[in-house]
Amino acid sequence: MKGQDSSRYWSGYELRRNRMVERLQQMGISRQEVLLAMTSIPRHLFIEEALRSRAYDDMSLPLGLGQTISQPYTVAVMTQLLMADRTAAQCGRTLEIGTGCGYQTAVLQAAGLHDLFSIERLRPLCERAKKNLRAIGLPTFARLICGDGYLGLEQQAPFNSIIVTAAPREVPVALLQQLAIGGRMVLPLDDGNAQFLWVIDKTPSGFRETCVQQALFVPLVNDKMPPM
């Protein structure tokens, strides 16, 4: 391992990651593509070295700049909800809002969602995510954009799948417009008192909204509004 990052190859991380996946199964994560993705992606490489001993605990961890990496269960459940009743191919063109350190991005790719775009508002995090995704050597790289997630990515729309990893007060209108008929969006919403995870399916006759469970995310902001 001379000249290589030995922390990547230390078997202790693999053992901890396997235990994490076992916990996820006990918590209701059953989709095989999601479990395999969570098994294959080294979460410890997406966080600061000082926090790597906690990498496979079911907890969010700070990234700096007021952002966090979501707890493993949150990443897994959002991915499972996005893929529910659909194959990876049916999930089609996918837009992620809030790249962060790139961990959720990596899990989506490893689960088979290869036509993937991801937007991050904070340039330092966007650059860090690019470095992290290169470091783990995934064969297909998501297209990462530094920009305003509220605006989506009109030039690449429509999207069959949209996943939002920060909580707005209302669903951004641009994202609803850019969601394809038959497409699905998974996002947390903050009502001012609590946050809940929602699934929004776009049908020919309108939107079908399903509230799934309580959640806890950093706020989704843009350059025209202060953080909540």
C-alpha cells in the first residue's frame, strides 16, 4: 500500500460498513440495488479524517460551511423511495439538488442511475465532491454543476427523477416544471415547525403527493434569500 491512502484499505472500515448495511436492512431498506450501493461506497472517504471513526454510525456529520453529510439511513431511504416500483433504467435522467460532499451522488450512481446531474450552490463543496467522486473511482461520473438548486437545470430537462437533499419551505416551481410526466421527486419540506420527507409523482392529470416520515435536513437556500 506504499504511496496509497491506507485508510481506504483498512479492513475495519469494511467491517463497519457491512454492519451499517445490516442495520439499514433492519430499519426497512430492502431494495437490493440500494443495499449493494451502500455496501460498495466508502462513506469514510467523503468526510474529514478526524471524523472517520464515526463514518458508519447512523448519524449526520458536519462538512463545514454550515452543511452536513446525511445519515446513512436518510441516504438509503431517499434512494429507495426514488427507485420504488421502478428499475434503474426507468428512473432515467436524474437531477440531484444539493451535491454536498458527493456521497448521495455516489450512492445514486452505484445503484444504477447513470444519467445523473447534480447541483451544488457552494463552489468549495462542488469542488470537493468532484475530488471525492474521482477518488473512489466510479466508472461513470455524474455531471456536477455549481448553481442555484431552486432553478433546477432547464437545459437538461425533463427529468424522470429529482432528489432534493436540503429542505425548502415550498417545492420549487422550477423543479415541478422540469419533472417529466411519470417522473418522481423525493424531497424534505420544512413547514416552519418540523420537516417531513415527501414523494411527489407527476401524472398526466397533475401531482400525487405522499408524506412519508419526519426528517431533518439543512435548509435549501439560494442567493436571494438568507438561510432559515
